[in-house]
Amino acid sequence: MKRFNPQHFNFKIGEENEFPFGWLIIGILAFIALFSTFAHGQTVSRVESVGFTVSNMDKAIDFYTRVLPFEKISDTETFGTEFEHLSGVFGARVRIVRLRLGNETLELTEYLTAGGRPIPLDSRSNDKWFQHIAIIVSDMDKAFEILRKNKVRFASTAPQTLPKTIPNAAGISAFYFKDFDNHVLEILHFPTDKGAKKWHDLANTGQLFLGIDHTAIVVGDSEQSMKFYRDSLGLEVAGTSDNFGNEQEHLNNVFGAKLHITNLGTKEDGIHVEFLEYLAPRDGKPFPKDTKSNDLWHWQTTFAANKVNPISEALTKSNFDFISSGVIDFNGNNFEFRKALLVRDIDGHAVRIIEK
């Protein structure tokens, strides 16, 4: 590729009444840099899984396969230098269970040594460490009744259907609940004019719980978070919505809740990432700086990439905070990937990037 040379253009920058070609050059250069990043494989291709740390794996398996219809697809124990350097937890021995619902994967990790701290009892949906997965259901009333019969912990007061005053989300119904460790989960139902076609196709099969649509994270500033997920990882904005009102307040269980929501997708179809930026109230607690991977509020969104090293270099140059000691090589170990890194986004949420 030839280098861009602004002298090839016959114009003067900054003169009065001139078209602002200087900004045009900046835009072109930014595009070339972005294109170059994409061309060298420095972007992720899809969300491979979403996971979090649990206190008791047997109880977790019971909850997610009996109360919810996830299917266990693997159950392994691991320890050693590589995992210590990836997780940032010295002496870690872990049990990792991967569960599947539809085409999406949930990964649970129990630290058998060096157990971490529980989720604070006073956690709220606008705290910066908040994250959840949204499970699509074909019938909200039936799904809610199953959760009630199993006496799940409520996070919302009841299922909420968003009104016409929120055009981009009108007719969507949702309900937040918790597992035994207080991880927040969501069941979500799309009306016929909302949601991906695959969810409506699956609903026609008669299934009730269909799969994971997205993982949602609380962010302080959506544009700042774009620097990580869009500019560094290559995700694209799929839609936005400004949600407010009585229904949204009772869904999040936060009085006066007004959110700017941004949905982002990867190049391949799969789980999306959703920003929840609280425009009000802005009193959510910050992500604890001393968070470790064995703490129960630790979630990690795992992205697959063709090459991890170029992404690591780009994240390092942008001064993002690594949990792992760089890119960890797992060749010859009992893992489904060859290389991986673990890094925090601008707000503190953990992101794992793997190369298979």
C-alpha cells in the first residue's frame, strides 16, 4: 500500500472560507489506520463465550441445567503457571464447566484454591461492575412462571414491557433475576418487529429458552468505551436506544433510571455486547480496583481472534490494563485455545481474547 501524502492535494489548510480539508485528511488517515488494523487481522471475529466465577460448581450446574435448560458440554480441572499468568491469581487451581444453550456458550469457573470475595449485597444495576447475560424466551409468562416455581431471587419487581415512548425498544419485555451467587441474569422476549430473525425462527419450534442474545455491561461513557470495543476490537454498532420511565426503573430496580443503550456486534453472528450508560442516576459505585479473577463479581467476555499478538500490541499501546502477564501460550495444555490474554476495558470489565 502506498503511503498517503497530503502534498498530492492542491489546497491550503486553515485559510478563511476554505473547506476544512485538514479534517478530511485526519479522517482519511484514521480510516487508513483502521483499515490497516483490520487487514492484519487485529480484530476479533466473534464472542466465543461469556463467563463468570462461581462459589460452588455443583450448585451452579444444578441451577443452570435444572432451573434453566443449559446443557453441560465440558467439565475440566486445571492448574499451573500458564493459568496463573492468565488469571492473575497465584496458586490457582480451577474447575471450568462450559454450558450451552442454543448456539451460545456460558463458561463457569470455580477456584478450588484461593477462593475470592462474594458479590456485595448492596450491589445495584447501575454499579460499574454490573454485567448480565440476556436469555431469549419465546413466552415471557411461561418462562417467568418456571423461575417463580424454582424460587429464584428477583432483581426486577416483575417482568416489564417497554412502552411506545421508547421507539427502539417498544414491546420488548424483560425480567432480571439472580442465581445463588447473586449473578444477575435476564430473560428477554422480542415482539415480531424486534430482535434477530433467528430468535423468531427458534420460537416457532416450540422451545421456551432459546439462547443468549447479548451480555450487557454498565459503562461510564459510551464514547469512551467505543475506544476499546469498536476501535481496538473491531465491533460495530448494531443499534441504540434511550430507555426511561416507570417500566425501565422497575426492570433495573433503580429509581429514576434513564439509560443510553448501545448494542454492538462482531463480524460473525453470535452474542452481542450491550453498553448500559446510566444518564441518571449517576451514583453507581466504581469497579473495585483490587478486583481479582477469583472474586465472584468477575465476569469475562471471551472473543475469538485469528491472531492475538497484534491485538495485544494495540491494547498495550493504548494503555489498557492487563490482568494477564501479556499473551499466554497454552500449547500442549488441556485448553481449547493456543494463546490467550485477559485485559480490562475502560470501566474495569474483563475481556479474554483467545487464538485457537
